[in-house]
Amino acid sequence: MLTESQVNEYLTNGFLVVPDFVNEGTIQGMKSRAEEIVRDFNPTTISIFSTKDQSNKTDEYFLESADKVHCFFEQGAFDEQGVLKKSKELSINKIGHALHDLVPEFRDWTRSDEVQGILRCLKYNTPLPVQSMYIFKQPGIGGEVRAHQDSTFLATEPESVVGLWIALEDATLENGCLWACPGSHKHGTHVRFVRDENHAVSFQGEMPQVDKEICTPIVVKKGTLVLLHGSVIHYSQENTSGKSRHAFSVHIVEGTNHYLEDNWLQRSQSFPFIPLYTT
Ligand code: FE2
């Protein structure tokens, strides 16, 4: 599935762009299903996703999403009275975090031969999909996602996170495409997001100053797969355009590595992570 030079590029830069990876039928299936999930979402709980201060915003609704399908609002979705400024459909930041296990359109793609082929090329023995997200990056209010590393949220010993991010719509400079800092994965993970025994979560550590001059915009057509090493520093800017930038991402870890007990995302014994394959 990947050539040797693609694997080397991934190992050197910490990310890799693979155009034309997802077919149109799969894209449309995912988009329609996400639309249905939002339509059926009756917000009794308001939860906002933020990479800036998730620890303050975090609530049980967020933690419980580890094995469910929950919708999270954009930070700027509400006015001062707590009323949505736009329709519900244009106010959701993302759906997470067990789409890859619970929703057929996302499960089938995650477990597809193509995805398995990628993980085999990257030498995973027992790849475990642990988290998935449908990201809307809504027109006008799709917020900035500040520089971070995905291993911050999902630690194994040794580290093993890889993110598979697919563009369901074209990602451009105007609608808030991904940006990544080549080679930044070689310095380990700087911050961890952990939960304590009282289910309180917090960030531990400090992110170094990111030299955005050396970061690369990942402008891609829909259907493109972007592989992101768990320690590569990446971010996206606000979507100031009139167009959304839908994407689906799934995070995979090596199942033979130790999955840390203080990761925010935990599964019960009755609903364990399921490997894509075992070797
Ligand atoms: Fe990320």
C-alpha cells in the first residue's frame, strides 16, 4: 500500500500525504451518516471541544464519549445568553469518539483492507483503533486548533500513536487546512492530558514554542489520507471562509504496547478495543 520512499518520508517528517485514498462512495456514506447523527442529536448536555482549555470545559459527557457517539459544540457557537447563534447543524465542532466501533460507515472503512495495508507497512503487529472523530470545521465559526501532539491524549509505552486523517472535503488555506511541523515528532511528547481517580482531567507538561515558519500547510483534495505520527506537532487555523472542511480521523496504537491507565480515554472490559489484525 505504501512504497518504501513513502514510509521513509513518514518516518523523516512525521507525516505523509496519500492522495486519492478514499473513494467517493465512502466519502458520501460518511458525510450522510454524520448529518443523520447531528440531526438526531438532542442537546440536553452542552459540551464544547477545545484544545485550549478542555480541562475546564471537560465534563462527564466528554469522558463518557470514549465508548459512545457524542456531539460537541464549537466554542463560539453560543451567544452570551447561551443561545445558539446559528443552526445546530452549523454549530457542531465534532462527533466522537467511538464511531469506528459503533457506526457501520466508519467501522467498515477503519477495518478495510486498505487501512490494514497501511498499518502493515508501518510495521504495526496488533493495531488497535482507540479513538475516532468526525470533524466539521464549520464555515465562519470553525475554531483554531492550537499546536499539539496527538500522543498528548493517547499515551502508550513505548509511544505508538498514528493518526489516519481523511479529507471528506477539499482542505484549503482559507477553510483551515492542517499544518504540520516536519521532524517535530523526533523530540518526544511534551504534554500529557491525564485523568485522575476522581475523573478530573488536566494537562501536564509544557509545549515548547512552535516555530510556525517551518510548518507546512497540508492543502489536499477530498479523498486524501494524511498520516500523522503521534508526536508530530500540528495545528489548524480558524475557518474564516464560507465553506466547511469535513474530515474523519482515527487514532491507532500498537496493541502490544502498554496503554496507560491515566489516559482520559478508557474502555470497560465489556467493550474493549478491537485490533484490526494480529500477527
Ligand atoms: Fe491532532
